[in-house]
Amino acid sequence: TDIDASEFNDYMQWSASDFADGEVVPSMAHGAAASPQFRTSILEATNTFLAFGDAELFQEDLVLAANDAGLGQ
């Protein structure tokens, strides 16, 4: 937010402006959208789904992960 973007190309100027004014959205990849344990559970469920293709099991695993993280009903 404290840069002089006048020497940047148009895209970089737009990006700098957007970064300064925009809302930062948390991501799971960067550890801001889910606890490490919840992220691990989601990744394990995803790997199991990719290995076996069982959508019902995938859904059950995600529900269990959410419940374990205190996000369930």
C-alpha cells in the first residue's frame, strides 16, 4: 500500500490498487480459512474420493470433518 506504482504496467497498477482497496479472502491453502486439523481432514477425504470415487463416502467424511471442527449442526 505504500508503493509508487507509476512505473508499473497497467495490469500491475490495477493489481496494486485492487490489493490496497480490496478485501483479502482467506484461503485454505494458506491456513487462514480452516484450522490445520480441519484442512487435513478435508484433504484426506478428497484423496479417498479421488482414489475410490465414492461420493457418498466423501460427503460423510466431509460432514465428520466439519463436526470434528465444531462446524456441524
